Amino acid sequence: MEISALFLARAQFALSLNMHVLFAALAMALGWILCVFRFRAWRMPYSGWITAYRFWVRIFALSFFLALATALPVLVEFGTLWPELIERTGNVAGPLLAFGLSTFFVTKSVFMGVVLFGQRRVSPRAHFFAVLMVALGLTFTLFWAVVLHTWAQAPVGAGLIDGRYQVYAWSEIIWTPFVFWRSLGFVAGAFLVAGLLLLCITAWQALRRPSDEGERLSFRTGALVSACAVVLYWAAFDGNARMVARYQPAVAAAQVGVWQSSAAPAWVWLGSPNVHKRSTDVFLASELNPQRWLGKQSNAAVIGLDRAGEILPPVVLLFWLVRGALLVGALATVLIALTLFVGLRKGFDPAGQPKWLLRAQVWGAGLGVVAWLLSWNLSDLGRSPYLVWGALLQQDALAEVAPATLAWVLAGAVTTYAVMLAGFVQMLWHAARFGVVPVRKPGMRP
């Protein structure tokens, strides 16, 4: 079977983008967690907060530079895979990318060195300020990326003139209808990954040896961050679904699996969407009415895929991504709820957690990563088969590249990213095994 160049280009770009957003989100969330650790260490110099900071700053640094490394292929692929996209949207994408890159490199050049190497060379106040600036810089960098991503799904504030988008209202571009909920979803996913990672590492350490004060504080922080993040995750999931129903009703219908417009569709838990028959084979359904997540006509009937015309979104992928995000989010919620329940009864100390729950928390980091990637891809694939919703199809913007070339590049990318992930996990477990090894010279501040 011959694989099309369009499929290979989509797969390559999706792989690069997923790797980048994973490490970028983790770095951003860890940056803010480090702010808390460093502030508490500043106010309480001889506590376990400084130990927690010294351990997690290494994980943050690794995530930060992996985010930088994975950003470069994404930027290159904009031009090599979708040259027409840059040609048409350069007036919008160019300034937004410039804002993001400028913020990132200012953060890296001015403050990152102080964060990583200046703890003993500057005052605690100045060091905390540098950590805060890095966290702010990463947040603003990612905000501009989210703005560009959401504008591609709701291209307002700019109009097509002679085949190119011309900006007439930057305020509308920055504050697109999706931007609040997509930003909230990004933040929730980032902190869910980071919070569950804190629980994972401290639980793994507690299963092998008694925890020190820094590890106990990291465990408490992970439990609190995860609890807040999972609440935001569900709020963002619902908000994004309602925005999609309002502005992209065909995508909403694909997510729910509704083909025929009707007044009271059922919620399909398990099914098999059939694009050729334009129907869904239902295996398990309930009377739960999903109208909240579906677009509506003037007569209050929901809008199904029969109103989408010939250009359909990726129905099968969207259908299963929604159910996957709901399932994995529910599992993460149960794990966090159990952690909070035991913690409130016995104290937020890993030693007070039963061993079966500690083992579950070790695997919980994977739940956070999967939940984040599922929700991200759900929002990203919502604009397919368009690159700019309703205006530029992916097939029209694809570069003229042989499928064999794309296949070899994709194989190389898969290999590179697999090695990168394996190295990240190996270094993570190495740090968890040996903890923080204090290096102190006589007369230096702790």
C-alpha cells in the first residue's frame, strides 16, 4: 500500500509538535514550582526547601533545553513542509513567532545562567528574582505560541487580500474566541504533568529508602499542584468543547460522533465511526444528552456531520481522542483523589502512603503525559484538514516532496525522539536514585 506524502507530512509535523509542547509545558510548570521552592528557601534558609529546589532545578534545566532543541525542527518544518502557510500567513505568524522567540532568548541569555549557576554568587533575593523572570519568560513565550495556534482555528483580526492575510486588528488576533480556554488547557496540562511527575519521583524514592525533608516537601507540592491542575483540566476540557461547538460545529459533531442533525442525540461511549456510510456503529451508549458540546441550529436541533459538506474533519481520530482524554483524565483524577484522601488522614508524607498507592503514583506520571498529549492533539487536530480553518487546506499548502524522502525523514525523527525520550527518562531516574549531592566549599552560604 502506497502512503501519501500528505499523510507522512502530517505525521512528521505532529510528532515534532507533540515532542515540543510536552517539554515546553513541563519546563513552564516546573519554572513556577521552582519559584515556590526558591521563595520558601529564601524565607527559611535552613529548611528542606533548598534541597527540593536543588533537585528539581536539574530536571527543569533538562526540560528547558529539550524544549529548545525540539522547537527548532518545528520552525524548520513550517517552511519545508508547508511553504504556502508561511506565504499566506506571514503577516500574522511572523510577528507572533518573533515575540515568542525574543522572549525566550532574552530569558535564556539574561536570567537562565543566574538560575543554574548563580545560587552561591548572588543574594537569595536576586536569585529568586532570576527564577521568577525565567518562569515569566517561558509563560509569555508559550502564550504567543498559543495565540498563533488558536488564531489558525479562528482566523479573526486579519483578512485575505491578494492571497495573503493582512492584519487589521491585533487585539482580535491576540484575543481570539479560543484563546482563554486554550491557554487554560495548556496551563492545566502543564501543571498536571509536572505535579504527577513530582509525585512519581518522590513515591519511587520512598519505596526504596526513607524520604528526607526535601522529598517530603516535594511530595506535598506535587499533591497540591496535581489537585489544582486536574480541576483546571476538567474546566478547560468543558470550555474548549463549548467553544468548538460554537465556532466549529462540524468538529464538535465529529468528537461526539453525531452524523445526523437531531433534537436529542445520545452519548456514545463506545462505537465505530464509519466515514463511508456516514454513521456510527454503536456498541455502548447512554441517554446522556451531549447538547452542551454540540453546535445548535436556530430550531434548537444539534448540528451533525450531515451539515459539514464534503470536507470532513478527521472523524475517527477526534471521536477516540475525546474518549481517551475523558478516560485518562478520570484515572488521573481518581489517583489524585486517593492521594489527597490518604494525605489528609495520615499527613502528606510518602511514608504514610500505602505501598500500592505509591506504586500507582510512580505510574501516575505517565497518566499526566498521556492526558496532556490527548487533550493537545484534540485541539490541534480540530483544524484538520485545514491549516487555517476554513481558508487553507493542508493538501494545498504541502510542499512538493517525494513520499520516499518524507518517509526517511520521519524514520529519522522517530529514532531521534526515541533516543531523546530514553535519555530524559534515564537521567530522571539517575537523579531520583542519587538525590542531591551537596557540594559546599568552606565559608559559603548554604
